[in-house]
Amino acid sequence: MQHIHETYPKIPSPCNCSNIRRASRAVTQFYDEVLKPCGLTITQLGLLRHLERIEEPTIGELAKCMRIDRTTLNRNMKPLTDAGLLSVIPGKDSRTRMILLTEAGKTAVSMGSALWDEAQVALQEYLGENELKKLGQLLNKLEALVP
């Protein structure tokens, strides 16, 4: 739990959405801090890990799988493409482009995954196993608000 130093209780907002967004930003910042040594953010690692699981997806397929729009995906892919961690090649027809994880991308995923494991353990220690399980159930329920 070396990555969690102190608890700073915040006064909750009367707006549930604001509370969820604040918590989401805090968790994202926490993971980004843990991942700093590998040079990836949690968003970038997530994108690369999706590419590991899906063989040569199109941009549309990857966006759908990640539940983000194509514009956001393209914006998130740019620094990874520039860094040589993924490549975009023409698809089966002129309207599609395929995304491939490069060897450098595979190495980055491996490094990032080890750090991600550390963050997962730290968060589980911080929240406790039962609370983390409850949180997962609640987040799944919230995500189901929009099919």
C-alpha cells in the first residue's frame, strides 16, 4: 500500500454524478501515478491491453469494445502511434483501418501490467475485499444505465 499515503475525506456533493466523477478522477490519478515508471497512463494501458485481447480490430470494433466513441479513441491512439507502441494499417476495404500492437507496445503492456498489479493490490488493501466487491457490483449497475 506504499502508493496510498493518507486519506483526505471530502465533503460529498448533493449531486451523485459529481461524487462519482470526483472519485473516478481520484482513482485515475492514483493509477497514473503508479504507472509513471512505464510511461503510460491507465487510459493508454487499457487501450493497449484491449489490443492484446482482440486480434487486429478495426477502429470501430475497438471503440465499441472499449465503450468509447471513435473520435476519443483516435485522440487516445495518437501518442501511442507516435511512440511506436501501435500501428494503424489499411483494413480489408478502403473504409477501414486496422490497429496492431507493435513489439514495443507488447513490452510496454508487460511493464505496465506489473505496475497495474501493484495498484490493484494497493486499492484492494485500501478498500478491503468486501468493499471492493461491492464497489464492482455498484459500478456494473451504474454502467447498465446506458446500454
